[in-house]
Amino acid sequence: MTSTNGDSQIIDNVKEYYGKKLKNVSDLQTQACVAPGRLVNKNVRVAISQVHEEVASKYYGCGLVIPNKLEGIKVLDLGSGSGRDCYAISKLVGQNGHVTGIDMTDEQIEVARKYIDYHTKTFGYDKPNINFVQGYIEKLIEAGLQENFYDLIVSNCVVNLSPDKYAVLSEAYKVLKEGGELYFSDVYCDRNLEDSVRKHETLWGECIAGALCWKDLISLAEKTGFSTPRLVTVSPIPIDREDFKKILGDAKFCSVTYRLFKLPKVEKSPPLQVIYSGDVTGCENQLDFDHINQFKTDDVYTIDSELVTILKNSRFSDEFEFQPATKGVCGSTGNTVDNPFDVLLEKEKKGEQVSPACCAPGKC
């Protein structure tokens, strides 16, 4: 991988941290890499429960990156690690779907590949629907992945570990099909961090020092061609160690799951009304698309122009009926990007649970 000396050093440090230093989730020194995800439906819980114990014990994610409507699609996991999310998703896509995991760490790839046959038999498949590629998430094409191939890309607390986040999003855009989605959980900060923090090896490995200021994701998405990031879930990440607090000062961190789409270059649609069919598995009564847009079955909603384009051109296109917008509907939406720290404050004011309790193996 071609990179600056500084970037190469960061990559080597991350390899060392996740390949040599960490043996299981209990070795982590902050809660960033085990922050809680959203509540999940039964099918997802069952899929996760069927993942082999060794694979699950080496899971270091900061959320849950398993969206809805996965049957039969092609999925790529950036920084797949031991393969926990990959295997759970391989259960959900079914025999006719396929999952690819890519990771740069020898030890993690070895664990992931070790259990391909185990999960193939556990899920009752005739042949594996999963493979693992050793390579860099900044160089997907160089690693042999096809352009315009995947319906969905997921990533769990990995993008922050990369020294070149523009390259990560740019490569993800290349390998996604038109209408495809990047659905990922990562750590974000409320400000730009000082260089002294960026150079702290342990804090980088713990997903803190490499965290983007949340505003920077918006500009990165625009520069790489993606749609406006839509916030799905957010959870606080407390910094408990006193030595880390001294280094980080007043900086605040949170784990956020966003969804971004690769949209076709089409004429801008007016806002429309939509009716959700209730046909997505596990979402028969309501489809939670993001933290604002939650579609109850058979109710009528007015949605913004970009969301119209997303729903019409993504894997969700058959799940909605589209109508001209009129007054007197159940709700309306907007496509402004919310400050995740403001969203957390609003949740606290409303008395909603924003617990940072860990999502370690067996607790999801």
C-alpha cells in the first residue's frame, strides 16, 4: 500500500494492536470499541447467537451494522476482523446472497477463515456464501474487489482507524452498485483533535485518536459522491481513565451509525408521500429508516427529495408506494444533518435511555 511514512506507521500500529495486543474484548481500555448498538429484531439476534464463540470473543465493534432487508444481496464488510458481523449477515442474506470481509490483520483473517465450514454447516448451506480477503480498506480495487458490485457495505468501528478516510469512502463508492448503501458505525468527536492526541498510539487503537469531527463526515460524503449522511443511532462514549482525560481535555465522543447511498444522477424529485408495505422481514409493523424517519405500516408520510431518490433507487424500492404530496398526512421529514451530540442531549431531556453499557459478546 502506497502511503506517507506517517500513514504507514499508523497502519502498522493498528495491525500490532489488533493482531498482537488484543486477545479478546476484555483487553480494550476504553468503551469506544464496544459501545451499544440499537435494539434488534429476533432474526438478527438469532443470527448473532449462532456465530462461533471464538469469533464473537474477538469482536471489537462500536455498534451494530446489520440493517434490514438483506435477503439475496451482496455485502462487503470493511475491516471485518474476526468475522462476527460477516457471519451473522451471511445467515441473513441466505444461500443466494454473498458476504465478503476485508481486513489487513493476519491474526484476525486467520480466525475468520477458520470457521467458514463451521458456519456453512450451522446455517444449513450447500456451499459457503462468504469469503475473506486480506487487504486495505483504502485500496479495495487493488485488493481485487469489483467495481459496481455490492448492494451494501457495512463497517463497524473501523473507518476511524484509517489515516486516509477520504480514500476509504472513495473506494467504497467505487465498489457499490448504483443505489447501493454504506451503512456503518464509527466514533465521532465534537471538535477537531490536537496533533498530540492524533499521535497517541493507544488512543488511536482504541478508536479515539482517529475519530472524525462529525461535521467532517458531511464534507467527505459530498466530496466522494455519497448522499447526505442519515443518522440511525447514537450512543455516548465516556472516557473513564484519568490519564486519557488529561490528554483529551473537554473533547466529547460518541458512537454513531450512519447510512449513505450511491444515488444515480437523476433530476431532483419533488417531495412525495409514501406508504410502507410492512413486508420487510422483522419490520412488519414499522420500518425504522433513521432516527427521524420511522414508517408505520400503511400510514402516509411526506418525505424530502433526497429520501424519495434513495427509496426509489435502493433495495427498498419495492417496499413503498409513492404518491404526489398532499396535506393532512401522518408526518413529514427533512434531510438536514443533525449534530449527534445534540441528538444525545434531546434524548436525555426526553428521558430516553442513552446508556453506554457495552455490547460485548452475549449482551446484544
